Amino acid sequence: AGTMAEVSTEGYLGLALTGVAVSLLGWGSFTLPMKTKAVQDANLHPIVFNVYMGLGVALSSLPILLFQPFAWTWWSTAGAALFAPGSLFCVLTVEWIGIAKGQAIWAGCVALQSFLCGLIGFQEYPQDFPMTIVGLITLLAGIGSLAFVEPAKPEEEKGQKQPLLDAAGDSAENGAAYAPADRAEAKEPQLLKGLFGCMMIGLLCGSCMVPFRLAPVVPFQNGIDSMIYAVGFGVSLAVINILILCAYCMVEVPPLHLSTCFLPGLLSGVLWNMGNIGVIFACLPPLGLAVGYPLTQCCLLVAGLWGILFYGEIRGVKAISTFFGGAAVVITGACLLGIYGQAA
């Protein structure tokens, strides 16, 4: 088996940039099904939602077999094994410090970890190292500034229940992973636990594309044929999530709410898989893991726009201005990475 280093650095720039765009749309929008009233009212356990979402990822990957011959690598299972616990740490971290700080901080951790994986693990040395560092620091600073955006207060949402947190990290205004009916107020933030959660998300989710890079070049890293990797990843993720649920059932059997929550969970998985397939292409040369994956973390901006425009999660001139100011910094950092961080 070869590695991406054997592929010409001229690579597939058009495919990689398209992958970034698809990833931003999919990962930035897959939380919308979790905001439906049916899911909010069910107070569904995150592990159960992960199962439905994993099935959506798997099922939406199968049509790829209509266009690509079946191929399997255990590296796709390894990638799914890294992502599954990482997504559960997203649930816990939002419980501990809320979505505003949680998602912003862990997005920076994911971007940093993926950059280090490309730089150290695959020797993806950028063509202009100083400017790449400036771009990376700018990207992280912008994401970090979004942590100071204050969400709308619960009293501004009178009469509404808090929506479920999905497995990848978007949540209700109070940052609760899932809101039992008797929970009236958000828990006090637990900063140290939250920072630990962000570090674990960075390590796990920031590394989950490394197995993709270790898979054989043909067919898993061969241009459009790279989509076949998503089949093994999706099927593996579904199986792993089901095994996690089975293990949890030894302690407690959570209600499944199949009639009301299965379809929203499935749709969430389909949207997330759009992002996952997109990131497979985003990591192709010349962008590579060091640049392509950090760029996909700008999906935070898409998710933020959905929250502002459709759900009023961020309100007031100051909070919205802070958000768009941080967004501008993130875009600047992403552009610097894209221009100067390509493999030399």
C-alpha cells in the first residue's frame, strides 16, 4: 500500500476545493433536524441519536457503490473508531461549558491537531512556513473569539423546550446535551472539564482522517474514486455506535422514540455524511491534511448563520457583531492557510 506522498503534488485542486465547500454545507447544516419539535419533546438520549445518525451515514454511503466498485480497508474502520468517541465528548463538553465556548474551542483544537498530523505525520511542509503559522494562529484566534459570543438567554425563549444536542456538537442555548423535562436552568459551567473535553475532541476528531491517509492510494486516494472510503467509514460507524448503545444498555436502557426521532436522526446522518465525503476530497493534494481539514472547520460559521437567521440563538447587536467579527478573522486565517499552506 502506498501513501498520499506518492501522488503528484499537482493533485486535484478543483476536487479539493469542491470538497471543502460540500463539507462546509453538510457539517454546517446537519444539526437542523435536531431542532425539530418532535426531537426536542422526546428528550432523546445522545447515544440513541448517535445510532440513528450512524445509520444515516451508512445508508447515504451505499449509493456510492452504484458508481464505484466495492473496496474495503480496515483503515476506514479505524477512522470511524476515532470519530465515535470524539462525538460523544462533544455531547459532554457542551454539557460542561455550553455550545458557544465549547464548539469554538474544540474547533480550534481540531484544526491544530489536523495541521500537526499533516506536518509531523506526513511531512506536509508548507511552501511558506512563516505565513502558514500566521494563518493558523489567525484561524485559531478567530475561532476562539467566537467563544465570547453570548447565546440568547433561556428567558428570551419562553415556552420553548431546549433542543437536543447532536453528536457533533450543536446544541440549545443553555448548552445542555439533552434537556430532561424537569431541567429548568442550565448547569453551572465546569471549565476544567470542558477544556479537557475540547482537548479530547481535538485529539480524536482531528486525527480521524489520518487512517484515510494511510489507506492504499488506489482506490482510496485516487481522485473521484476516494468516495469509496466513505462506504467503509459509514458502515463501521453504524456498527460501532450500535455496539456502544448495547454496552450502555447494560447499565441503563434508554427509550428509543423510533416513531418521532428516527427520521430526524437519519437525515442528520445524511447531511453529516455530505460533510464527511467532502472532507475526503478536501484532504487530497495539493491542500492535503494540513490545510484541507482545518478549512472544513469553518463549518462553524455556517452553523452559526443557521442559528442566527432561523432560530435566534444569538441576539442583540453586540453579540451578532462579535460573531461576524470573529467570522471575518476565521475567513482571513482560512485564506492565509489556503494560499501559503499548500505543500511545497
